[in-house]
Amino acid sequence: MNLNELEFSETNAEEMKKRGYVLIDDESNTVLGSAETARKAFDAFDLCDSENGECKMNFCSSRYKDAVQLRLRLLRTARQNARDFDEITEDGTIIFGRIKVPAEFLESFDVFLKENELPEESYAVDADRNTIETACGIAEELATIFEEENPNFGQIQIWIIEQYPFTGGFVVGSERIY
């Protein structure tokens, strides 16, 4: 039996709750699903006052609920896990600079950053992936310096990365700036 075949009435309220379409007696009194599902639930459970049009139940489409919940989950995760140099977007992704350095130059590049008085908390070295991650502004400044001075660090690449705020999170966008 699918949702459209389900008669909305007091007798099958438990079936509707079990299937997750109607959450009655929780704090929100929420109907999940389509607008048609909400209308049937409002009518069956007599939750709307026909005189003033007020309802004691909320409607939240599945698509909207998923989008809002994902965004809020990403924002919470970003606030908890973001490094000092990560920029958190309004959608909950993080933006940072990633510098890819050939393995033989990784240690000397780290020394270069320290010699130029870049605080250690403003970047992170990943020796396994031969990358250094830092704030976008620092990455952009380094790209400008490298274009002008062309230091000898081999085939270095500098990227601006936007990704989900998890370790190894899905990359939403990237742009090579050097």
C-alpha cells in the first residue's frame, strides 16, 4: 500500500505515524511528505480550525526538510571542526587554500613559511599528500609572490578549495590560482 492508497483517519493514525508521515504528539506536530499528504492529514486528524484557518500542525516538504537539515548539519559541523584559517560559508562549507608541493620540496617549503614568519596555526602540513593548507588570503599572497619571484620549489600548485567540513570532505569547488 502506498501513501496515496492510505485512507487518512483516526483508525490508521498509528500506521501513518509508523510510516513517518505524521508526527503527532511530538513537540512539532509535523507532517512530512507532499502538500497532498499534509492536506489529508489535517482533515483526518481535525487539526485545522475551519473558522479562523489556524492549524495545530506544521507542514514540511521532504525536499525542503532535507535541504534545511543538510545545511544546518554542515554549519554545525563546520563550526565545530573548522581550523583557525578555514572560512565558513553561509551554506556550511569551508574555503581554504591548498598548496601542492613536490615531495622533495615539502620540508624546504615549510622552512620557507617559517622564515617568512607565518604563524604555525595559520597553516597545516599534510606530508602524506604533499600539501599545505592555509587561509585563502595567504594562498593568494603566495601565488602573487611566486608569480613575481618564481622561487625554486619545483612544480608547485596553489588552489582555492571549497569542500564539506569533514576530513576528506566532498569538494564542492576548486580554482587553481598558481
